[in-house]
Amino acid sequence: MVTFYPGASPDVIASSVTAPLERQFGQVPGLNQMTSTSSQGASVITLQFVLDLNIDVAEQQVQAAINAATTFLPKDLQNPPIYSKTNPADAPILTLGLTSTALSLAKVEDLADTRLAQKISQLPGVGLVSISGGQKPAIRVQANPTALSGYGLRVAISDLVVRRPILSAGR
């Protein structure tokens, strides 16, 4: 399972995304092992179930756990966690490279995401379609309104989500 939170540091990902999901997944019956990685802008959690558990039942339980965790995840999370029923030891059976001399990289990426990946994921036997490369820039600005006012600056709080009393910009 992958959850994207663009611009968030690994520490923020670990505490506000990975931990709440892990708490819910830890309650799923038949869970044999759980591993996770929190990195810049993304949380990756791998769940391994006991062999005699029906994978479709496990999928329903995972979806229920995600639903239960939603209230504990950041309110500005753009997309819900993405999960798939796969064997992480399996190698890809198809890899495509997409280029265009007529379309921008952003347009190629959008077409790959909205059309190609969705069509391929609907084919029988396909467990996971992933897209890598491209460009999806994100900038998160955290401002301390008190410090800014000391410099004679104002911030429209309705336009910002203030998480920590620091002034920083990151990618």
C-alpha cells in the first residue's frame, strides 16, 4: 500500500500517515507480517497474511482498516491510500516507456495515469499497475503568523494549513 503526501518530511509521514494506518492494520485478523517505510512524501506499507486466508477476505479487511484510519490521517491528504493484491516478490511482466515529441511530459504522464494505467489494471490477472518517472512537483509552505507579523507581514490563514511554528519551504 502506498500513500502519497507531497512535500511532507519522512518524520511527518511516519507520525501522521504510516503510524495511524499501522494501528488499524495491526487489528486485521490473519495478518502475519507488516513492514513499512516512510520517506519524503510517501508511506509504503506491505501486509503479509497467513497462507490459508482468502485474499479477497483480506482485501475487504484492509479496505475496512483504511476506512477506519481515515479520520486519523491528515485532512489535506490529496488521495486515499492505494493498495493492491500482489506478491511483492513477483517481477513486473510488462514495462512500458512512454515518450512524445508532440506532448509535454506532464500530458504524457496524465494520459498514462488516467487512461493507460486504468485500462491495464482492469485486465484479468493484473494485480498492480504503477507509474514512475514524470514530474509532479509539490511545494508545502509552513508559516508562523506571529513571526511574520513581527516583520509587518500578514498571512490569510484560510489559505494555509499551519502545522508547526516555523517558516520553511520544501519540496
